[in-house]
Amino acid sequence: MNETATLFDIPVKPEIQTAFEQFDEENPQVYEQFCELVDELITYGHKRYSADGILHIVRYSKTKTNGVPFKINNDFTAYYARKFINLNPDKAYFFETRKSKADGDMQNV
């Protein structure tokens, strides 16, 4: 019996995950600054903070530095939070997450 994979057997990445992975690869400084801000906030005594709030700070600082609006898709917020949690399990407490499409997408970060 020949068990050849069909088109329906091949997992397809959701469009937003693909867009996030491309953006993240092309803009590694965003995740670096995201992590720096988390560390600063923890140092200042925060037990939790909003990943969305952190990405707004990143947008602002990049725009201020370059003088050009720096755009980050709001849909990437859940992906950045989960990437951080996956790569920093000792700080996973910092973000309270809700069920998201990013949950399954970020399992293999």
C-alpha cells in the first residue's frame, strides 16, 4: 500500500503566523527590545504587564529614533508574548494569556 501524502495531509501555516515569522526575521531588534523592556519592568517591580503595551513602547521608540512611523501589526502581540514565554519559561508569569490562534502556532519556537 502506497501512503503518499496528499495536499490535505500537509499542515498549512495560518497567514498571520507566516507574516509574523517573516516580520520577526526581518526585524530582530523588535524582539530584542521587547525582552529588554520586560526585564526593565521586572526590575521596577512589575509582576505582570501587557504585551500590547510593550509593543506600543517599541513602536514609539522606533518612530522617535528614525522619525518615520514604525509599524507593527497588532496581530503579532500574541505571537511576541508566546515567543517570550516559550524562550523564557522562568518569566512566563509576566504575561497573562488568553486562548489565541498563536497558542498552537508558537509551540515550536
